[in-house]
Amino acid sequence: MKHSLILVAIMSGVTILIRFFPFIVFRGKREAPAFIVYLGEVLPQAIIGMLVIYCLRNIKLTASPFGLPELIAVAFVVLLQAIKHNTLLSVIGGTAAYMILVQLVF
């Protein structure tokens, strides 16, 4: 029990530190440096790209079901994103679509 409380306290402290770190570093400045603004613009797309590569890396196009559940789920994510413009909804919807396809269809 004591060990768990220490772990929770450390994790909470690190999480709080990470959240407040930008405010501590950029204290007194009205705007973030140009490099930080640039990273804020390009990192989300880079992270999504890496996630797509990671998720699709083990598709076997020569064996049944030939990657169909993955490709259908990717198409569903693209469709949801195009319609709703909500990344969280797209990711959750794509995950749900993939799980339904794998568990019930393929």
C-alpha cells in the first residue's frame, strides 16, 4: 500500500511538472518562440503519420483477409475526419470499426 502511494505521488508530481513546465520556461513572455510554434504545427501530423505506419506495419497482403479490416478502418477514419474534423472522434471511431470488423466480420 505504501509503495502504491509513493508511485502515485511521483507520477502525479511528474504530470504536474510537465503541465507547468512551459509556463515556467516562458514566464513573462507574451508569445512562445517561433521554433515552439513551428513544432506545434508540424508535430501532430508527424505523430499521426507514425501511428498509421505503426498500425499498418504487419499487414499481410498475401494471406486472408488480405488487410481488409485495416484498410476499411483507415478509410472509415479518413471519412470521419473529412466529415466531422474531430481527431479524437476519428481515432475512436476507427478503432471501434477495426475491432468490430476483426471480431464479427473477418
